[in-house]
Amino acid sequence: MKSYLKLLFLTAFISVNAQNSISGKITDTNNNALIGVEIHAQEIHKGTITNNDGFYKLKNIPNGKIKLTFTYLGYKTVSKNVDLNDNNLEINLQLVETFYEIDEIIVSTPFNKLQSENVMKVERLSANKLQKLGATTLSEGIVNIAGVSQISTGNSIGKPVIRGLSGNRVLVYTQGIRLENQQFGGEHGLGINDAGIGSVEVIKGAASLLYGSDALGGVLYLNPEKFASSNKTKVNINQRYFNNTLGTNTSVGVKSSLENWKFLARGTYANHADYKIPTDKRVTNTRFNEKDFKSGIAYSKNKFTSELRYNYNKSNLGLTEGIDLQSTSNDLLEPFQTIDNHIISSHNHFFFGDSKLDIDLGYTFNDRQEFEEHEEHDDHDEDEDEDDHDHADEDHDEEHEEAALRMKLKTFTYNAKYHFPKIGSLEILSGIQGLHQTNTNFGEEILIPNATVNDFGIFTTANYTWNNNTLQAGIRFDNRKIDTERHEVAHDDEIHVFEAVNKSYNSFTTSLGFKTSLSDQITTRINVASGFRAPNLAELSSNGVHHGTNRFEKGNSNLVNEKNVQLDLSLEYKTEHFEVFANGFYNHLNNYIFITPTDEIEDGEQVFTYIQENAKLYGGEFGFHLHPHPQDWLHLESTFETVIGKQKNGDYLPLIPANTWRNTFRTEFNYKDWLTQGYTSITLESTFSQENVSSFETQTSNYNLLNFALGGDVSIRNVKFTGSLSVNNLLNKKYINHLSRLKNDGIFNQGRNVVLGINVHI
């Protein structure tokens, strides 16, 4: 890594100075200057805002073609492709008012277009919206995206579910690289704090063409916060209080940018007690705490730009065994998990006039420890002296700190993409992706064996635009090689044998998408894509009690690739004051892998094993957004989402979310000169009963939740204060979500939660 960094910066320093610049003035349709318009070039990490006269200037821009976006709240986003060749450009724009959401560049798709230009329908949730939701964790916040749910264990552990698919079928990207943190487990959460996340993008459907194995069900793409605009320094302090868990979340960030260098850093600490259910009981040992540190540095000069980011996250998560001892303490009880996660990413762009090369490198290190309950032993002699007692206490503490299960996962990823020179309206890129991964055990127990995984993929995709139509297609080949070690583990006078597995999995995937504008108001998209997922280590080789799930799990080394073909249809109708959308999908899966109970008992737990069966999932999301004239400050939003999952034999698939209908009444306002971007909202979330369950699941009843939020900005000189108040489950309703892992014990989800937040921008 050190050698690579030296090469990186050496290349930057020897680059020839560029004198390219882009400047201009931004006005509205009445030629009034617009102050604070954001001008951003995603590829080179450069941005600025317009001054009090509406003027802006970007300096030291490399030769070649780059994309600029001009965004301003309440106005239509403009995207422009500019071609620079040792010259200075002047771009003056008039922005048109609109009441649509800001149209942002979508980073998770190959050609980085605006959402309105994209062939694939990608959902996006900004950091500002995440803050307004009052969610305790990032996983809890993203369930407000239609078609996205979470498998939860209390408040601290949540796994994303996209249209009924979860686990290793949903690939998570953060800092532009894939997140690998033993995500196969049902009680393994994201391990990413929402502080320092700029936005979340969700691809709902097979995305193996772009990302390879594990993107069969979709992609959750977490964009880090942007660097400061050139020659700006910003400080941000965020504090939130959660009354249900008596929790706090404190985050402090600073970022500063020169013309060529940019820097940012953010530290966050969160601490929560056990969560309270509507009966005023607390669910014992759902407490957790989290430390998170994010930093980044970027450099751009002439034909080269580079960005280096680092994220360290340490989470201590209680593993509940039900409602027992009532306490508001933050000290974890056994059993609990301690998880250290290090993520290093390097993103580099080389400009060659009309073409471009992107090279992304990543390294993640995940250290997962699980601590079990220890029996008390009182075997000291009564006549031991004080020193002996002290030594005994120290020995007991050391025993307490010895993890029963400990796994270290190290993953190196690489991704290189070459953007060929554009031929008219045809864009083509080709690339390679891969990873090298090792899993090593250190605890006395083994859940999955020591293993090495190697991935390699090669792909090409093209995008062609004519009139109001866009066609996108691609093809890809992947290979995944898995090698595990043989282990013999003694447990309760029995020997559990982990047989060695040596497997190689190959797959071809393709995609074809078409977008057309039938009129100025109607846009439709149709996408067909295939995907695949190689079996993971747990599915192939588990052989022991998984304490997080309270079952004995046995792997199946004969499992083959999961493969799917998904058809997506999307229709959008937008006028100045009304929007409606309908998304439908059909997903056919061959060799779907799932775990099922058997009649065997081992180590006092029921044995579960992995089997395969063809399956299908189908459903969609439907909704509208009304902001009537002349009451443009008034918004009524409604979304309905549904998914059905069945095996070929007619049985239902497990872990399929219940149908949900959300209705939000929202207002936006400014009060005189001191309160800006004010908002209030009230949401009725109706979840239907889930009766379509697998053979070993229980049904869940319907329920309605009422949520409330308000907030706004107050500026005092150069300091902006953003205040927020949200109340989730306002009526303290008793309910059990179908994807809660505590439902089998009849434990309710969280009761009323009042969240107060203050965000200070200096």
C-alpha cells in the first residue's frame, strides 16, 4: 500500500500544470442572479458555488471530456458534457423552477448519468432525508425506500432486503468498493454508520453485469460525503438524542479544500441502552455502542485525479435472549459481539483526451468476535489473601475477554474500467473486476472454516442515445474459486468435522435495457438482466451451533450457482404539480439456496441444512406525489409495495416482507428571514398481515404506525443551525414486523421513539 501511494503522488506531481477553467453566471428565467448554486464535477472531485452575483469559476480542469452538474433547490438540475483542450470555457445558464426532487448524478451505474437520463431505475435517498427520518441506524433509515426492507435483531442489527432477497444476494458498496464483513449471517449488520454518508442508491434487480457474484438481488450503494468546494473550509457538529433507548449520537466533521488538494475527517460515537417496547418493558441486552472514524484526501491535476478514503468502525452489539433483567445500563451483557471493520479505498482517474481510465482499489479488514456466557465458579479457598483475590479477578476478566468465536476476514478488491472515445451518441466501456479474500479462525469454536476466495470478472457495456430513446446492453464473464481447510473441532465429547471444499464457479451474465420518453410527461423503462451468486462459505461448509440464530447449521458442499433472470418495467408520469409511478418486476431464480429445518438434534439444538429449489418472485412498487398549485408548499406522497416469493413446488419462500402502504402529508415553508427550509410531515405506515409464509415461519398480523417530523434551518451570521424533531411510532403501537428475528419469541418491535437533533454548520 505504501509503495502504491508513493507512485500515486509521484504521478500527480510530475503532471504538467493545466490552465483550463470553466466560469460563468447562473440566473433564473427572469435574469436574477442565483446565489449558492452548486456546480460539481464528480469525476475530478471538484466543486464550487455561485457568489452573491451568481458568478462561479472552476480552475485547473484537465483536458478531455467531463460532466458538470448544476443543482439548486427548487430548480431543475442541469447536466452538461464539456470538452476541454487547453482552453477556458464560459458557461452561462438559466435555471428553470421545478417542484421535483433534485435530479442527481447516479454513481452506481456505469455511465454516471442523471437519474432522469438513466436506463436503469435507481432509487436515491440523500443524507438530509436520512437525518429527517429519525432512524437509529442506517439500515433502519433505508427501509423508507419503496421495495427495501430489513431483517432486524433489535435496533442494532439490520440487514437490507431488496424485493424479498437478502443476505449475500444483496451486494453492499461503500466508498466505491464492495463491503465484505461476514454478511452471510442473519445477525450480522451493515457495520456502517450513517454519519459521513452523502446519499444512498439502490439498484433493485440483477446487477451482476456491473458487480459480479452476490449482486443477484440488487445493490445498496453508499456514497460518502463530498469534499468541500474549492478554497472553502467547513466544520459540522451533529448531535442526536433518542428517548426510547436513552441513546446519543455525536458526530464532528471538518473538511477543507484548496484548488488541487482536498481533505476531510469525521468522528462519530453512538451509545444506546436496551430498547423499550410499548408495554414499557425493555428487551434485555439489545444495547449497543459504536465508534466510527472516516477520513479522505483527494488530489487533481491536469490529466490525473485521485481520492483516498479510510473508514474505521468498532461496534459492540448485545445479543438478546429475550426480556429478562430490566436495566437502562449501557454496559453489554454476554453474549455479545465486538466487530472491528477497516475500509481503505483508492479511486483514480486518468484522462487521455476523449477517453478515460478508472482504477479503483480497496482493502477491507473485518475482525468479528462473539463472546458467550460463562458459568460462575467459586473455587477459591476461604483463606486466600487479598492479593490472591486480585489475581483471581484478573484471571476472570481475562477469561471474560476471550472470544469463543473469532474470525478475521481480509479482502483486497480491484476494479479497472476503460471508457472508449465516444462515437457520436455511442458510449462503450470495458473493464475487469476481482477480489482476493482470506478467512481465518482464532477462537475455540468454528462457524465457517479457514478459506481463500478468488474472484475474476471481465465485462463490456454500451449506451446508445437517439432522439428521446436510450438503449443499453452488456455482457460479462465471472469465475469464483473457493478453497477451504479441513478442521476437526471437539465439542461436548463430539467431533465436528469441516471437510475441505475446493470449488470453482463460472457464469455468463447479460443485460439489456431501453428507456424512452413517450411525451414530455411520460417516461418508460424496460430492463432484462441475468445474475448469479456462488454459494457462500456458510452454505457450503457450516457444521456447528450458530449462537446468533440458536440452531445447529450444516452446510452442503454440493450446492451450485444460483442464477436468475429478472424483467423490470417502469412507467413515470410527471407534470408540474403531479407525479405518478408504477414499477413491476418478475424474477425467476434457478437453484435458489435456503436453509430449512430437519428432524435431527445436535448439541441440544435443532439441525438446519441448506437445500436448493427453483423459485420466483414478483411484485412491484406504485405511488404518486401531489403538490397542487398554488399551494406548492403542500405535498401528499403515497407508495405501495408488494412482493410474493414462491418455490417451484408452490411453497412460499422465507423472509418475504409484508405488503406496505405509506402515506405522507408534508409541508415546506420559510418563516420571515430567520427560518429557512422548514418542514413538517406526518406519515401513516400501514403494514398488511403476512400469511404467505414458509413451512417453518410464523404469520404476522397487520398494524398501522404514525410518524411525525418537523425541522428547519436558522442562520446566525456565518453559522447555520439545523434543528429536527421526529417521533416514530407516535401512538406507541404494539406490533411485530415479519422480518424481525425476535418474532418467534413474541417480542414486540420498538415503541414510541422521540428523536431530537441539532446540526451546526460553520
